[in-house]
Amino acid sequence: MLHICIGGANACAAAALTEQSEPPSMSTSPPPIAASATLPTTTTEATNAIVHYYRGELARMTSWRDRLDLTTNWAVTVVAALLSVSLSTPTAHHGLALFAMLIVSLLLYVEARRYRFYDVYRMRVRQFERHYFGQLFGPGKEGGQEPWLLMLAQDLRHPRFRISLWRALCRRLRRNYIWMFLILLGAWLLKISSPDLQPGAHLDPARPIASVVSRAAAGPLPGWLILSIVAIFYAAIIYAAVTGNERGGDEVRV
């Protein structure tokens, strides 16, 4: 801006100072600075980041482990409660054992879904324990730049399940639930084959198998149909428990 100085040099200097002291207009304000994450630049910062990340993954793994145990406890409680009612009195229907099989199957499905999440975090923790802390406490021949860091980075960018739902079902069935199903099967067979556990039932020595089949009926469903359904169901369970493949290597088997 051009100033016309009238009154000498002192007046011109005062006018210049007044112009410089005026606040800038809103249109000339600098743009806001965008927030950005700062990556570690030193070895100490990188070590602290790794340790805190390991603690976070360990906490998430423990949380999902607790959820697995909670589902298993529910299944054990269901088995104990329904069997105590079914075998405690002859008036209890043998369908309680069949209902317990259905509830345990539902809990097995829920636990398999939870196990898929648990397996993701467990594998990350296992990578740290094997490749980082293992080398820290006792260096081995596999020291140096490890590809597990690149695999972990890729997994963090694009997380995915490491096992299928069927494989998780087979694993949880083989570890815990197969014993519950076998106990339910034994209790159900005892219920329908023992005359003392059913009201008005009598043992027919001439036709023992026919008596068991008739007592296995449930409502409008005949006994032979119920026995066939149970046989097919347990054949599928045993097949899944026997043929389910385990993950190889030195991974922790849980």
C-alpha cells in the first residue's frame, strides 16, 4: 500500500508501524496440519512398540481363550443337568438325552466359531514367542531377518481366518466334545434298555431288541427312526473326530 507522508520522516515511520501491527485477515490464515502417526526411528522405540503390541495380542488371545472355556462349561452343565433329570426318575422321558445332544451340538458350533478367532491371535503370539523371544533368550541358527515379520504385517493389513469352520469343529470335537457325546449316548441307551428307568416297561426275554426299539419311540416318531437318526449322527461325529487333520509343525496344540 502506498502512503503519502505528510509531516516528515517521523510521521512516515509511525504510519509504517501502524500498518505492520494490523492483524492479518482470515483469508491469509495457514491451513490446519493433518495428524499423522510417527513410526519408530530408533531401536529402543521399535522394541517398545513390539513389546506393547505383543502384550495387546496376548490379552486378546486370553480373552478368546476364556470364551472357549465358558462355552465348554455351558456344555458340561447342560450334560450334567439333563442327565441328572433323565436318570433320576422313571417318569422322565428319554427324549431329554436327545435334547441334550442337540444343545451340545449347538454349543459345539458356537465354540468352533470362537476358536477361529482365538486361532488368529494365538498364532500371532506364537510367532513372537518363537522368532523374537526365543532368539532373545537363546539365539539359534535361524537368526537374522525373518520372513515372519512380513507375514505378520500382511496379516495385519488383510486379516483372515487361518482355519475353516469344519476344521475348527473337528478340533474342538476331538479335544472336548466327543466325550460329552459318548456319555450322552451311553445314558440314552441305558434309559431305553433298562425297564427300571421307564414307567410301565417290562423286560421281554423273547424279544429284547424289539422291546428296546419300541421304547425308543418319541411322540409320533417310531423307535426304529429315532435309532437310525442317532446312529447316523454318531457315525458323522466319529468320522469328524477321526479324520480331522491336525496342523503340522511345532505349533502349540490346544
